[in-house]
Amino acid sequence: MKFQVPQFVEVEDKLFWKLTVKQFIYVAGGGGMCLVIFLSMPLFFAALLILPIASFSLALAFYTYNGRPFISVVEAASKYLVTTKLYIWRKVEEPAKPVASASAADQDSGSVFVPKLSDSKLKEMSWALGTKESLNPVTETAKK
């Protein structure tokens, strides 16, 4: 038995005057709202309301943004405006602390001077591992 697999399942069927069902609903709904406004208000005030409603309904029916229908853009924008935002990182300005210069008397008092080898963090880490310097004191106490 051979079955024919449908092709182009993502393309909507054209039903009303080369319009899909969604396009027809958007255009008919926008046109109906514009007609109600036109019949119930003076022409000047009606025109102020009819133009945005008509353009929005036509955009919903025919406009695509980045290959996606305009309704998905409206949905994403309204969801962004309504939902709460989570700010994870904010930079906090701390006052600059003065750097205390180490005098020769402080160095001779028994503190160990560890030279900084270079500006490279990788070289510092390899030097610390080579000299068996403990980078994690928690693991050192667990080994004892």
C-alpha cells in the first residue's frame, strides 16, 4: 500500500478571496470596528481612531517581521512589557582605598615577600602550583 505524504503542511489554505482564515478574521474584525466607530462618532474624531485600528488590523493580516507574522511580534512585546524583569548584575561603585606603601622596616619584620612574576594569570597559577602553594585551604584541612 502506498500512502501519499502531505507536502507543505506549514502553508495555510486560502479560503476567502485569496486570504487565509486568520487574515480574513483580522481584516473583517478591523473593518467592523472601523465601521462601528465611523457610524457612531463625528468624522474628525472617527478618523483619529479609524487610522490606527485599520493600520493595526492590516499589519496583523499581512505584515511579516523577520519572516514571522506580526502577531508573534505583538505577543512578544506585550509579554516583555507585562512580565517582571530580573536584573542580575549591577556595578556598585566603591570608594578607592589608598594603597599603603611597604617600607623596608615592615619587610624585615618577619613577613615573607612573594614576588609577582608577571601580569599573566596563567603564569602566576603555574608558579603557585610549582611551588606547592595552597590555593584552596579547605582541601588542605580535609587531607590532615
